[in-house]
Amino acid sequence: EADIYQTPRYLVIGTGKKITLECSQTMGHDKMYWYQQDPGMELHLIHYSYGVNSTEKGDLSSESTVSRIRTEHFPLTLESARPSHTSQYLCASSQTYTDTQYFGPGTRLTVL
Amino acid sequence: GNSVTQMEGPVTLSEEAFLTINCTYTATGYPSLFWYVQYPGEGLQLLLKATKADDKGSNKGFEATYRKETTSFHLEKGSVQVSDSAVYFCALRTNSGGSNYKLTFGKGTLLTVNP
């Protein structure tokens, strides 16, 4: 059973607000990922991390930023939310030398 | 680069019908192949995987065989249920070309099973 958590599950917020989406995993995985899922279901990798103090941009450019100060925690921050940021955000983790990524339940963000 | 092409949906079936969702891939090296499923309102779950040619992954009545000669990994189930209604993603992962454990996903196929 995968133990990866995301909060909040749903967030409705006004333009210009700063937001942080939380992601935590209790499996001790070294790798973590953020995906953006558009309404057409397609997944886009926006950030990933290979371990503490390691973060990289993904395949899709994003105005969000991430940090990895602790192994289990990989928060995503938007300094100034805009309607174009409205989407579902999925966090995932995996262990080095294994194939499987485990996904959290997602955060559905709506920016008005 | 790596890419995954899967059958466009939506797919609508009656309960107990046979399911096939096609998936083909382009990759450098020797990829591992996956099917993930996303139920409504949830994140993705690994459904099955295969790590080398001719391997068959199976789970919950679903099967897919890694076909290197046709670069395919089609998902099949002999008799679908209403509870199988979900979005299905085909994905691959390689260790070469700097991919560094990242997954490449197809665009997803929405399956709806009617009673």
C-alpha cells in the first residue's frame, strides 16, 4: 500500500494569492515528482527531485517552484496564482533502481 | 526521444464485453512498460508492468504483453465490469539518454462500462 499524501485535495483561490501544495510520503523514497494534469487528462511532468536539496525542472515549463529540505516532503509553491494555473496537480514518488512510481490523490486547484 | 501513443477514447462498453486499449511506443534503449489506472477523483495507480521483451504483466484480470518486434504493449481484459470505468495510461521508463527514471505517459484513454 502506497503512503503518499497531498493536501489540500481541493483549493479555490483568487488571482494573485500565494499558495503551497503539500506532498508527503512515508515510504522513504528518494525520488519525488510533480505532474500537472490538464482537463484532457494528459499528464505533464513539471518538477522532480532525486533527493534532499535536489530539484529539477520537468518537461513542461511551470511558474511554480519546489523545495526538498526533507526526504519525505516535496511542497510546490505558486507565488502569484493566475487562472491559467487552474489544473489538477499530482505528486508521486519512487525508489532508486525500482520502476514503479506511487501517486498521491491529487490537488484540484481553481484560480478565479 | 521517448514517446507513447495510445488509443484515443472515449471507449464505451457494456458489462462483460472484451476490452483492448492499444499502446505503441518509441524509445531508446530497453524500456520498462507500464499501465496505470486513474479512477474518478483519485491519483494514478499502477495496474501492471513488464520489464523485458515477451514479458506479460497481469493484474485484476487485465493483461498486457511486451512486444519488442511491434513496439507495443496493448491492454486487454476478457470481461469488463462497471467498476473498471476509469482512465487508463500507458507509460514507459528507460535508464538511458538521461531520462533518469522519469516516466513518459500516453495521453490516457477514458473507459466507461455500462451495466
